[in-house]
Amino acid sequence: MAKEVSHKGFELLARKSALYPQEELLAVERKKGALQIGIPKEISLQEKRVPLTPGAVALLSNNGHEIIIESGAGKASNFPDNEYSDAGAKVVYSAKEAFDANFVVKIEPPTSEEIKLMRHGSFMISALQIGQLTKSYFSQLNERKINAIGIELIEDKVGGMPVVRAMSEIAGISAIQIATELLNNLNGGKGVILGGITGVRPTKVVILGAGTVGEYAARAALGLGASIEIYDNHLYKLRRIKHALAQPVHTSTIDTVMLSESLTEADVVIGAIRAEKGRNKCIVTEEMVMNMRKNAVIIDVSIDQGGCFETSEITTHDEPIFKKFDVIHYCVPNIASRVSRTASNAVSNILTPMLLQAGDMGGIEDMVFTNSWFMKGVYTYKGTLTNMHIAKKFNLNYKELSLLMAARFS
């Protein structure tokens, strides 16, 4: 009898509590053009970045967009799942659920298995990294009619490439930080400080390439007091970097004899020459490396495009260095992943305004055909390759996206 009374008491309490006002999250109204964005976890061992931070997810969610993120996607950048769920994202526990979104956003290009998980006709934005792709990659995308956008191909309204520049700034600064570590005794270096102190000759840093990587490497090295020499075959780049640095640095076109002499005295050499027309140039020969100082440091930032040192070989974050001719080589292709949280914030800050604008315009497709600077990022559209440079590299057929646009509005 006592048990029956107790049971009825709990039942009565439950009924009463149901009558009280309960806290409930307000549903955000889904507007026309709202995006369904899937963020899968990166499976590359080298990749630690995430394309959207919890702050960006909160902003997108508050504007009516649906975010589906795979559990653990932000872990390597120290963004836990609960921060994403608190920001309004739906946390899922399989890659398939994230890839099933209408619009997939990621960092690394999708693997063959990941492409199979994507919805037919969906949109995707990721890095292109053409040097690491094969002809079958584009065939797979076209078979599933995936509309693919290369994050590094997207331009801003003034013709710049915001993501490339942001990652180049990180790579340039990081290259000097890495060199500082490798020069000390604890890492088998020559036991010198990168820079200079009173009464001691400053270390000499040679930078190959006067682009964004070279500029930010030079800024960091100059701040430490190092002696800088910058080499590039484009005079306008050399003039620009001298003006940007606003400090006296030695600049020169790449003369083999002069460069060879400079390398024999260098403590650190940074390779930051971007590939032109799909082919990277080997600037420093094996013989030049042989004549460098013992325990000098080479950092080949352009290794993902083939490298500009004849002695370069791709390394990993787990085993980043090797020695050849007593010269320390650092050839990790994804330097930005060393500082994945900073890199994630940089990518997220670039992508978020674009996604908000796409939503206001009615969707990603309307964004593509309304903004020529965004359209330049598209390389496959509804089963057709639309990028001429990719087509030439892999000997594939392509159609200009502008012609497809004309057909769309006719």
C-alpha cells in the first residue's frame, strides 16, 4: 500500500511540474537561401585546422543557417564539441552525416572515400592543393556533379587572394620561429641565437622569394636583429618588399654565382618561391648545399609545390627534420598546422562574411553567379571542369563558367 501511495505521489508531482513554465531555446527562423553547412573532421595526419570556429558558427546560426559538425572536428585546434553545440551547431558522430549536407566546408581536399559520402549536386569548399591531386579526383567530383570551390582560388574584391595571403603570413613568421629552435644546441644546431646582440655578429638569413612568405619572414627576422638578404627574379616584388619593410635590406635577382657565395655564409635559408604555371623552380642545387656551413638551417616553405632546393624531401610534423651534407633541412608542407588555432581563426574570419553574403543572396549558387571574384574559386560545376589551368595540367576538357552562366540566365 505504501509503495502505491509513493508511486501516486511521484505521478502527481510530475503532472504539477509539467504545468510550470519551462525554459526552451527559441528556434531561429530559417530564411530563404539559408545554408546547410557540413563540417567533417579532417582525417589527414598533418591537418589540425578547422574551417569555422565556434564564434563563426554562432554568428551563422543566429542568421538562420544550419551547421552540422562532426564530433572532434575542432579538437586539434582546441575547440571542443560543447563550444560548437553551445553556438548552435548540431554535433554528429559520423562523417557521413556531415558530408550529407548541401554545402560541405573543409580544409583538406576530400579523399576518394569522402567524395563518395557527398550528396549528388552538393557544393563543397576546400583547399585545392593541385600538386597533390590526380586526374581521377576531378573525374570523381564530376561523376557526382559536386560543385567544388578551391579556397585558395577565391579572390577578394580588389583581386587579392585572402586565404593564400593569411596562410603565407603565418608560414613566414613560423619559418623564423622554427629556425630559432633549430639553431640552438638542444636541437642539434650550431648553438647560436637568431638575431644579434651587442658585440656579436648577427646571424645571416637568406630568403628566396619576395612574396608574402618572404615579407613576413623578413619582418620577423629583422625584429630579432638578423642580417637579411632577399632574392627574387621579379624586380617589382623586390621593390615592393623593400618599401613594405621600410628598412635597409639587401635585395637581388637570382644570380647563381652571387647566390652561391651568399649561401656559404648563411645561417638560415628560407625557400619561399611559389610555382609558376604549375612547375616549381629548383633554385638551390645539391652542390650549393654541400658548400653551406655545418648545421646551417634550410626551411623549404614551398615543398608542397615541389620545393626549391635539390636536396629537399617532404617531412612531417612528427619527424620534421633531416640532415644532408651536415645541413639541417625542415620540409614540412603544412607549416600553418603548427599554430592551428591561429590558422583556423584566420580561415574562419575570411569564410564567414562570404557565407553570410551567400545566404543574403539566396544561396551559394547565386553567390557564385553574382560575384566574379567568388566565381574564380569554382573549378567543377554540375559535372563539368571549369578551370583552364587544371584542364591543361591534367589534359582534361573544360568549359568556361561564364558560358554556363549565360546558359543559366537565357
